[in-house]
Amino acid sequence: MTTKKLDFSISVLGEAKISSPIMMSTNQNDGQADYVSDDDHILFGIDTDIDEKGHPVPRHEETVEVAGPRAKIYFNPAHVHAAICTCGGICPGLNNVIRAVVRCFWYRYGVRRISGVQFGYQGLLENSPWPLIPLDPDVVDDIQEKGGTILGSARGGGKQVEEIVDSLEKLNINILVTIGGDGTLRGAYDIYEEVKKRNLKISIIGIPKTIDNDLSLIQSSFGVDTAVQMAVPVVRSAHVEAKNSIHGIGLVKVMGRESGFIAAQTALAQSDVNFCLIPENPFDLDGHNGLLEHLRRRLLDRGHAVVLVSEGAGQELLPPSSELDASGNVKFHDIGIFLKDRINEFFKREGIETNVKYIDPSYIIRSAPADSYDSIYCARLGAHAVHAAMSGKTQALIGLLHNRFVHLPIKVAVSSRNHVDLEGSLWRDVLENTRQPFSMKNFKFD
Amino acid sequence: MTTKKLDFSISVLGEAKISSPIMMSTNQNDGQADYVSDDDHILFGIDTDIDEKGHPVPRHEETVEVAGPRAKIYFNPAHVHAAICTCGGICPGLNNVIRAVVRCFWYRYGVRRISGVQFGYQGLLENSPWPLIPLDPDVVDDIQEKGGTILGSARGGGKQVEEIVDSLEKLNINILVTIGGDGTLRGAYDIYEEVKKRNLKISIIGIPKTIDNDLSLIQSSFGVDTAVQMAVPVVRSAHVEAKNSIHGIGLVKVMGRESGFIAAQTALAQSDVNFCLIPENPFDLDGHNGLLEHLRRRLLDRGHAVVLVSEGAGQELLPPSSELDASGNVKFHDIGIFLKDRINEFFKREGIETNVKYIDPSYIIRSAPADSYDSIYCARLGAHAVHAAMSGKTQALIGLLHNRFVHLPIKVAVSSRNHVDLEGSLWRDVLENTRQPFSMKNFKFD
Amino acid sequence: MTTKKLDFSISVLGEAKISSPIMMSTNQNDGQADYVSDDDHILFGIDTDIDEKGHPVPRHEETVEVAGPRAKIYFNPAHVHAAICTCGGICPGLNNVIRAVVRCFWYRYGVRRISGVQFGYQGLLENSPWPLIPLDPDVVDDIQEKGGTILGSARGGGKQVEEIVDSLEKLNINILVTIGGDGTLRGAYDIYEEVKKRNLKISIIGIPKTIDNDLSLIQSSFGVDTAVQMAVPVVRSAHVEAKNSIHGIGLVKVMGRESGFIAAQTALAQSDVNFCLIPENPFDLDGHNGLLEHLRRRLLDRGHAVVLVSEGAGQELLPPSSELDASGNVKFHDIGIFLKDRINEFFKREGIETNVKYIDPSYIIRSAPADSYDSIYCARLGAHAVHAAMSGKTQALIGLLHNRFVHLPIKVAVSSRNHVDLEGSLWRDVLENTRQPFSMKNFKFD
Amino acid sequence: MTTKKLDFSISVLGEAKISSPIMMSTNQNDGQADYVSDDDHILFGIDTDIDEKGHPVPRHEETVEVAGPRAKIYFNPAHVHAAICTCGGICPGLNNVIRAVVRCFWYRYGVRRISGVQFGYQGLLENSPWPLIPLDPDVVDDIQEKGGTILGSARGGGKQVEEIVDSLEKLNINILVTIGGDGTLRGAYDIYEEVKKRNLKISIIGIPKTIDNDLSLIQSSFGVDTAVQMAVPVVRSAHVEAKNSIHGIGLVKVMGRESGFIAAQTALAQSDVNFCLIPENPFDLDGHNGLLEHLRRRLLDRGHAVVLVSEGAGQELLPPSSELDASGNVKFHDIGIFLKDRINEFFKREGIETNVKYIDPSYIIRSAPADSYDSIYCARLGAHAVHAAMSGKTQALIGLLHNRFVHLPIKVAVSSRNHVDLEGSLWRDVLENTRQPFSMKNFKFD
């Protein structure tokens, strides 16, 4: 329960005085799409508490600015040089976002200088070997049919803030749209601060990308729906493998470092998962309430089992890791291989023949083209990013909240993480579907 | 803008006094899923208006009851005979809902008499040739992998309310879960009224099914996401056909009698649609701002075009129809064939060779198994329906609002239709994507 | 049983004297791929008859030349201007063939002038508005991921032989690869004759394209496998629709004007088809052994049925058509709509409620990208066409016979049609699978 | 080149005297499917040699018996107890074969005792904990829509021949259809020998199952087409991953212990593979013509690369393994992980940043349901196995040769392996497509 009141006000570069070239209406009921006003807000929270009279009253009073095209814009389209970069691991929908950004700049605002930055922030470093890629509607035509990003993506570079802002200056970039996760957005905030310090008129717009869906405030992130669509047949494969061999165990690892949304949704999306393991819900391997004992009972009872594990689940069972990846995140041990080995050992010890089939579909999932849900989501994210930038917003993240596109301050958005709530309805429904115990920890009093 | 205040209070059969057999927690922060209380409400509306001080204030004050398992239930599971029926046209996800309902009754509440009613309300008529189908987890195992409904579905029967309630009495059914659209839910309301008149303790729970997504209050209906996923490759086929022939025109018709959501979302989900025609946006064929003239310009300019049309679009162009279908809906003329003929005539007259390729994928779309998005949605809808019924709610529709499962009074839910808002952001983004004119009507002053 | 001995000898433009730039081996057992020699032949027929001593002896003595790269080539790659055209309706795999042809010319032989002819032979007519498209590996990169053909395709033009050869001369084209069906190949033969008459050194190579699989001598044509892969889920949709409604009948029409291979293979590929109707097997509608009576029995017995019909089946039941399409083929009546109407009438007359769901997936099937089977097939067809052309073969069709790529004289290849043999094993196995009567004709003596 | 003449004569249990209950014709040209006669043979080989007069003459004179229903059968259907078992690893199409076998026995011959043996030969051992599963058309309805085998599959058991034949006797099984690979078929041959020794009238019929496609004499084995269909998008994923990261390398391992058909065909089916490594073509890692050097050049030139490796490729680079699996096959080292490590080491040493993304989709591929090609193939294999058994054939393998279903003696079929011919046209076309060097071995004289 959030108690601190959040400040959702959006920064602007200055007053938007130029009439938008997009032909829209300011009147309702004329059958024509309307501009969005900075006054258009939605409620941040929909939960209520019961007041003393027994009536439900809103728990939160914060409101959030609605995204969309403004009647007045800040930048003269003829003066705009917009740049886009994609950072971190790939995720379904990146090309869709790029395409939407380019098309909205080009067709709606008439911007003609749009550049793609290669390999994330690294493409903006002083010694980057990768030139900017000029983008226009022809270049981005059909790119959404392929997975990944035509710009390439890489971790790192986000700490060299001064170097990046130097490059923005040298390249006369006045709009930077960055697509990335937690680390990328922190970088974007730092760039915004440096830009402000230098008193530059550069709009920094973020589009949140996290296949783990672990950015709070944001309703399910783009790519997550596709990830679940891709994970479902893999779990079905694991189930077929499990059912077809003597005491077969299908073990599948999916993305999810700190938040188990992909695993939880996949377990709900189909019926074959018996144990869904997520980072939010620590479990024991051994002991009478541990995973292995539950697995043993399941095998003897039904002959086969499917285990779906998030990459970040059970890390407490593993020796601590000190390796860091290029983004500075701790490199995780492979929980899938660890579980496979421990399961094999356990059943060998128990004298029970088993056949563990371990599948790691992560790269197959990440590299898929967006499904239609994410295609729509990304098309709209991209367009809203452009509208935000052109109207002079900055340090603004384009988010989806209660199915509406909104502007969120990047700083607020990265200040907390989104987790599967073990006491909430999603996880409750997962437990109903898998019929696994709500906890596989051995308690002292047992 | 809704001005009349809606009454979202839910009817109950009586006080729920029995402790739920579902083991859940009533404490937060114990890591175990929590029961939902009747006090748990969310805000109905998230829009705000600006007050005199310039601050955004909520536009609506209504709240809606949150769905989920209650700590106390009304029915003794041992006394329950639950029945399920699926009405109207088929839609992706029906089997998922049936499966979830059966599993939740069986595994969570221990209900052992669950019956499937065949062919909608017709299976409850006095002379129905179709017996009830006994349902249990084995029967519904894996049914979600197939499209359609294992119970069969049919229109009609909903007017014979007394006969249906007679059957419920004779069959000792005390929970009826009906899955269907507008007409079905009106029938459910009438059954509820008749049940109340007879002072029976039968819970009537509705699950909204409308592939057209035209039930207001309800966030996107189940099956719609799958429908769009299925429609996208068909539009791509139409595009390939169009591009590969001389002045090729790909013409695709999708579902949408009064609301063009499937067409609008499909047009956003990919990039090949040039003209998206929906019932909400009437258009002219002829005249300098008519569809045919725009098509002519597109063909001469680019050589090919894709037209995506909702079945209910352009009905005003067609001679009035008086035929009714089994549900009493007016049978529509086939706008697809009509457009095909008119386009062919027009270009023949203009002396321009064209090749119109018309595709009607409706049956392919309707009969698809649910994608993962709808699978999750349906699994949860079904479980929530059971929780509502067991706790003694009646005349309650299980809806999704701001991504939360809620209870809505059926009567309120069917009182208005959901339409694509021509001035809202969805249609605005469609127009940005297709780059079609916002109106293809010829105005007097032109 | 073929009795006339066929002459499979291949025409050549002249002696091949130039050493091939492809580095291959002429020695076996050196681990390196070998050139193919004109002496490499395979047997045309594999059937045997029993001789007087009771031993099986080959029924045919003809042999066919094996395709592949020759050690000596006829054309100097630096002097080659190769052209490719795709004719007739689209078919999965066209882009794969184009891509393979371009890459083999470019990478293997170093040919640098490769042109795409737009819209079939029409692009070679004197007044064609469509210029040649210069082709190279970059242009054709990834085109195989899309259905259709990047060159566009059209019927007609094949009769203006002199005009086409004039164009070949003017454009200095010395290799023409045409991809098309029966009509296209007859055109190619006429072009070859005209080229010979003028004593030109232009190689005319054909690649057979017939989604109906009706070219005799050629083992299953490219695109057919994909067509069946695409048809299967459509039949499954029809089955779901049929099962889910009262006396539902799913009716699906697939390609097959004179040969019912797609229908037959689709019926074998899955289990839902009850009646497979093909052009080779005429049937009655009425009478005690007619389709309608069999359908009636099936509906009363099982409640639902699936009918799969080739477009050319049952044409004898329809009024004669005199309309011709652009290729000069008789335009068929739509057997699907005809059957739908007749079935509806029949059951109305019989007083039996039915729900006929008619699906015509033809455009969806034709426009699909090639599956992996056809991708491999097309990649190899294209390469073999180039090898044939470069070695100076002409009037040569690249065919697959007993899973080997061979050269066939175009004239021989188009001299007869391929049909489903009603007494052969394919149709026998279809009947076993559908369990339909082997004939639905009423005989006099009945 | 085969020089030893093979003996393809098929063993029979005795004279077939009973008229077949299948209604077929013995006359040609009556429009009704015909019985197949034991005299119907096809030529084993289609290759020719050139005789002294320069004419091509058949290289082989052997002929092979054509499979199919006989007019006279050996077993009285009322006395038949048929059993089916599936052995070894799973493979797409197993359920299709089971279904076809059951349906053909049941519907065509009226056999009513059909049993499924669980977990391969192990289900026939004396102490097997798994009972026979009674099979009928209802049990096998729709099983083909799932991957794997409803009977379960396991390696081993094939050596306990006497125990198995004891079980056959006790269970009164007089037809045993075994579906499996090399080891399974050797077991089947031993069972046949033991049956003969005991003078029992039990027909032993084999259906070849090898996803590696390594059984010689048999044209591409069932499941291989599906395997390639499944592998293609995985390679595409690897390509996306490779292109999207700095010096990205996508590395995919597919099945293929001793024969690289899946890898070769996958490399031909699409365009992203740069290095296809198969067991038949040993390669060096180091040295100027080794894989690593070629990879380095590719990365520096193009920035990314895709390597596709058969599981059995490069085993000579690995330390010898002595572990055996349950079938007695040597357990291979994981060439994928080995290559990943060696590539990483190499580029680290070279100071070149790389990102290797390794994907092992084996379980996903194996467990897929059959595509339409394999569905047709399996439906027909199953039916032909039943026809063979009913007519009293034994020790007979149902094979596909030149696209015809034939009977082969099991003993001959397992006597040699099928390999990718490095000098043949398949591998030649792979090299053309990947443009990799024909050898990556360093030769002494270099």
C-alpha cells in the first residue's frame, strides 16, 4: 500500500506556442478526433477504502497526465533532429516502437531528420564505431515483422552522461527517445539532469521496456504478452516430454529476474504447469514441505510433472554470485540447470527412475516479433512518445495506466519495482490453476 | 460522458454464513492469498474534470464491487447443482471458461454435481432433445485446446423464461452460469426476475461474451484479442494478393455488427490496411470524398490497396433488411460482397483494370482456440463466476474493469452499448496508422 | 499405363565449352561435391510388369537427364543478361524461386545483369507500362519471408510470341526463366520455337508452378505442401463450427480445377473431413446414393459433418459456363456457394434444422509464404534452373522425379495432365480416412 | 555405390486364404480402388550407368514389393489380438501412426482386440508395472493433435527377447507393430527369430522412426519434415539475436547423431545459416581453415553469424566418452556447449567483443505434433502396416521408396546407415546456400 504521495507532474522545456500541424478538433461531438489537453488527467489509483460511514472512498488522490497530441507544440518540426535508441536485451515489439516513432514524426509532424542510434547509449559515446542511421518511413517499412531491433541493442554506456550529452549537442539532436528498462531509464534521467544543467532544449522521452514487467506504475509492459504467447507452447512441449517418458519431469525456465510475471501468466494461460516458481515466493528444496518432496509425491501419484521457473527464482538456494553483467546487474546462476541437477540427484538417491527434460527458451521468446496485442501497444506507445516530445515534455515516460496512455516522470517511474503480489488475485488464480501449495518452505514449528 | 449515476449494487440470495472451504488468509502480509471482502470496491471511472481551482477531480463517484473468493459462502457445496450454458455464436475462449468453472467448483469448493446445458437456453426448454452433460475435471481436461464449446451453442430460447425456470426447478439446479452476449444476458435477467418471483434460491451469474466487444462497462471482452491475432495474417494475405496483381485490392470483412473494435484493432496491429470501415463511421461510396474516389487515387498512386470492413459498416448504403436471425437480430446484408461488386463496377466504368480479392475469415476467427491472453482472461473469469455464485451473489455479471475482476449488475451492464469513440484515442491512432481521411462523407458545403 | 514411348531428350543452344566458375570436383570420394554430367540419367518409371518367368521387369525404358551444375558451361557469365518472370495466380514459394535464381546467377556464376519482368509475360509486351526490375542479392534478401512474388504476377500475354521475342532481342536477354503453369509453359514453348526460328541464342527455361499439382511427369509441385499445411487448420475451423451448432455442416472449398490433390491430401492430413469431393470423382446430389442423402444420414447419426470440395468438383452439376478468364480458361461456377444453397434447400425440405458454415480460404492459402518443405524445394529448383541455363539447355523444364531434380522437355511436360487416380493408393487411403462411399453416383441398376 | 545385390523378399507366416473384408476391386478402370498384388513391385534403384553403346542402363536390378491391402488375408479378424508399441525417443507423428493402425484394424478389418504396449519393449517384460491399454477409435480420436505418443516411449528392453515372446504368447498377441529406430528394429528382428524358432504364428511388423533420418533404403523418415519446420523459426531467432548484439553469434544445435539431415535441410530451408556443421563433415576449430578463423572473418566482415550444428558433429574434437544411454548408444558430449565455450575463449583471446547466444531446441522439436506432410505420411504408414500384418507378412518394415509404400525385410533395412552424401546434390545445395567452405579442415600441404 503506497502511503507517500507521489508527484506526477511532468517537466516541460518551455511554453508550447506553435499550432500543431496535425489536423484535429478541439470540439467534441463533431466526429473528429480531439487534441488532448494538459488538463486531461486520470486518477492514479482505483482502490478505495471504507470511510467511517461505511462508504468506499478513493485511497489515492494523485492524478496522472493523459498522453496524446496537443493543439500547441513546442518544437518547430523543421528544426527537429530526433534520435531513437534501444538499450538492454531485446524484447518483442522494439521494431514496432521504432516504426511508430518514425512514422509519427514524419507523417504527422513533417519532421525529416530522424536518426537511429546503434547499440543503445554506446552509439552516443565519443568513440562509438557505429554511425547514426538515417530513418524514414521506407527504412522502417515492415521492420515490425521481424523480432529484435534494427538499431541493435546493448547494455552499458549509460554512465557516461557527459559524453552522451556532448554527442547530442554535436549532432544537434533535440529530441531523444530511449527505449529501455530500469537502468536505461536511470541513464535517461541523468541525461535529462545534465541537459538541464547545460540549459539545453533537448527533450528526453522514455519508453519503458521490461520483459520482466517489473516497472511499477506501468501496467503490463510491452513484449510481455508476446513472451507469454511464446512460452505457452514450450511448456506444452515440456508436458509432452514429461508424459511420454517414465516419471518424466519437464522443466522450463523463463525470464523474470526479480518479478515472476511471465511465469505466473504462463502458468495461468495453460493447464500443464504443476509447480510455478517465482522470485517473490522463496522455496525450500529439501524437507517435507520442500519442492523435491512435492515433486516426488506428484510423480508417484501421476507419473509426470511440469515445473516452470523464473530465472530469478530460488537464487537464495544458490551460492552468492559476484559477477556483474554490462549493465551492472548481478549475473544470476542458472536456476534451471541447478534444479535439473538437484532433481536428478534426489531421485537417484530415492531409487526412482526419472527423466528430466530441461528447456530454456529465453532467446526464442525474446527474439519473437510482437503479437497483435503488443503490436497495437507499441504502435501507440511510439506515437504517444512523439506527441509528448513535440509538445515539449521532457523526462517523461510513456506509460499505460488503467488502459490509458499517460505521461509519468521518469524519476518516479524507476523509484520502485513491480512484483507479483503473493496475496493478490493473480497469484491466487495461479495457485488455483496449478494446485501447488501456497508455500514450499519448511517452517520451524513444523 | 455518463451523467446519470449508475447503481452498481449487487443482488444476493441471502446471508453468506458458511465458512469457505478454500484455505485463504484474512491477514495481509502473511504471504498467503487473501479472501476478498464485499467492502473491496474500485472506482468505476478514472476520468477527472478540472475544478474551479484548476485541480483535477474525479468525474464519477460510483464504485464497483471487486470479485473474488469470500471467507463466507452461501451455498453448502454438497447441496449445489451447478449448470453452465453457452449461448449465441461461438467465440475463442468458451471452452476455457467452461473448464475454469468446472475446476473451480470441483477442486476449490468440492461441488460434485456440475452439468453442461447443450445448445444454450434451448437445452433448458421442456422439449429439448439434448440431455444435460455431467461435467468434471476429467471431462474438461484439455478442452481449451479446441475452439468452440463442448456444450454446443445456439441462439434463441431466452424468451421462454417460465419454461427455463421450470426446468431449473425440476433439475434442482441452484446455480446457473450463462455465457453469452447482449441477448443472452437479457434472458439471464428475465430468468433472475422469474426466479425471484417464485422465491427460489437460484443464483444467476452471467459471463459476458461478445466478440464485437460491444458491451459497455466491460473492458475488452474475452475472445477479442484472439480475434485480432487471427485477423492480422488474413489482412496480410489480402495485402500480398493486392500487391501481386495489377491494381490489386484486398478486401477483408471481419466481425463487428454495431461496434468496429476488431477492425480498428486489426488496423492498428499491422500496417497494411489503407481503409478501415466501421459501423460507427458512416461513409459514402460515390462523390469526391467517397470511398471509391479515395480508392481510385490510392490505386493510381501506389498500385494496390487493402480495405478492412466490419460486417456492420456501411449498412446504410444497403437496402433495408427485414430478415431476422434466431436471436431476433436483423440479418445484415453482406457488406463485403456489396463492396466487391461496387468496386468492380466503378473501376470498370473508369476503365481501370483492377483485381479485387475478397476474403471473409469470420468462421476461421470465431472457431480458433483462445490465445494466451484470452486463456488467462477466461481462466480467471470462470473462477470468479464460481466465487460469486458460491457466495450467494445473483444477477451478477463478471466483468473486467481497469484490469480488475468485478461484479456488475446484469441489468446495468446490458443497458448501453460500447462503441469505438470517433473522437477518442483508439480511433485517432487508427487514422494515424492507416492515413485514411477522418471522414469519407460528402458534405453539403463541399 | 503409358504405352507410347516418350522422348525426354533436352535441346541445347550449342556446345558448352567454357569451364564453369563453380569450384567442384570431377572425382568421387574426395569429399567435394561433384559436377553432374549429361550422361547422368535416372529411370523415368519405377513400375514393373511380370515377365513369363514370373520375374518383375521394368515397364518403362525411358531415362531422364539429371539436373545440376555442369563442368562446362555455354554462356560467358560476363555476357549474360538473365530475366525472370512469374505468371498466373500466386502460389507459395515464388519469392523463394526468384531469390534462388538470383543468388545462383550472382554468387555461383558471377552474372551481374539479372532482371525481373513484372506481371508475367505482360511485362515483355511492347507497350508494357512496367519496366524491368534490376535484381541482385540485396534486392532478394529475405523476400522469401513474404508470400506472393516481388515481380507481380498476371495471366495472359503468352500468345503475343513475336512481340515477346522482339523484346528479348531489344533487351539483350539471353536467358529467360519463366515460372508458371500449363498455359505459361505452352507460351514458353512457343517462345522457344520463335527464338529457334530467328536463330537466336536465348535459353528458355521453365519452372513448373501449379498449386493444383496437375502437371504430369512432375512429382508434387512446389507450393502444394504449403497449401495443404494452410488448408488443415481451416478444415479444423469448419469442424469446430459444425460440431458447435445444431446439425452443423462445415463446408470448405480449396483449389483444384481439374485435379483434386489439395483436397485429397488435406483429407488425409487430418481426421475431420467426412466427404472429400474432387473433380476426378463425379457425384450426384440427389437420389439414394447422392451426396445429400449421405449427408442426411451422417447428420442424423452424428449431428455434424465436414465437406471438403475442390473448386473443379461437381462442375457437371452446374449450368455450363462460357466465361473465360485472362488465361483463356473457362471460369468455373462457385461449387461452394452452389453446394451451400443446395444443402440448405434440401434440409429445409426435409424439415431438419441445419447450420451450414461455408469457408473459402483460397486467397489465404495462395498468398502464404512457403513452409520449410517448399522453401527447400524452391531453393533447389531455382539453382537447378540456373545451372541448366548456363550450360546452354533450352526448352527445359526443371522437374522433380523420384525426388531427383531432372531436365524435361517443356513440350512433353505439358502434353498431359496429372490426376488423382481413383484406383490408386492415395485415393484409397483418403477413402479409408474419410470413410465416405467410393462413389456417390446413382447407378441405373439400383 | 551398392554393389552387393540385396535380397528384398518378404517373409510370410503362411498362405493367405481368407477373402479380405475390405471391399475393393480387382479390375482396373472401374473407378474403384484396387487390391495390391504380391506381384506388384517397383524398382529399387533409379540410377543408370552408361553402357558401351552410350545408352543409360539401370544400375540395379532389384525390385521391392509394393505395400497395400491384399485380396486375401492370412488372419481371421475375429481371432486377431494386435499390439502396438513405440520405442526410443519421441518424434512428431507417433500418435498419428498409432491412430492410423487402430482405425485400419478396427474399421477396415473389424479387428476388436487392439492393445497399446506402454513404454516400448519394457511394457512387454515380465515385471512391467504398466498394463496393456485397450485401444479403439474413440481412444485414439484426436490424439494426433498432440505431440509424443499416448503409449509412452522408452529405450531398452529389446535384448530380453525370450521374455518378450513369452509375453506375446501369454497375451495371445498375434500381431506386433513396433515403431522405432535402429535399435528397436534390431530387437524386432530378434523377436521375429525367436517367434520363428518357437513356430508361432505372430506377425512382426516394423515402422521406421528416426528423426535423424539415418535409416538407409528408406526415403526421408516420418517426423523429419516437422523437425525442419520447427527448427526454421529457431534458427531465425538465433539470427535475430545475432544481428541485434555487437558481434552476435547465434548458435543452434539440432538432432542428428550420425547423420546431419535435419541441419542440412534446415540450412536449405532458410537463409540465415552461415555455417552448417554435420557429423559427415569433420572440421577443425583452429588453424587458418578452421571454424574459428572463418567465424572471425565473418564477424569482422558482417558483424554477426549463425552456426547450426548437428548433435553428432565435431565429436572427434571432444574427449572420448564412455557413457552409454539406455539403448546402449554412446552418450555424446554436448557439442553446442563445447562450441559456445571455445568460441567465447577464442574471441576473448583475440580481443574481439562477442555475444554468443546458444539455443538447444531439441525437446521442442521432438515433442511437436506432426505437420500436414508427416500427418499424411503417418496415416498411410499405419494403414500399410495393418495391411501387411493382416496378409500374413512378417519381419516386414513399411518403408517409403520413390514415394511409394513398400515392404522391406527388417534385417536388410537395418544393415546400413543413411548419411548426407558430401558429394551429392543435397549437400552441394546447402553449400551454395550457406556459402561456407566445402571443408574446414587444415590440410598438411597448406
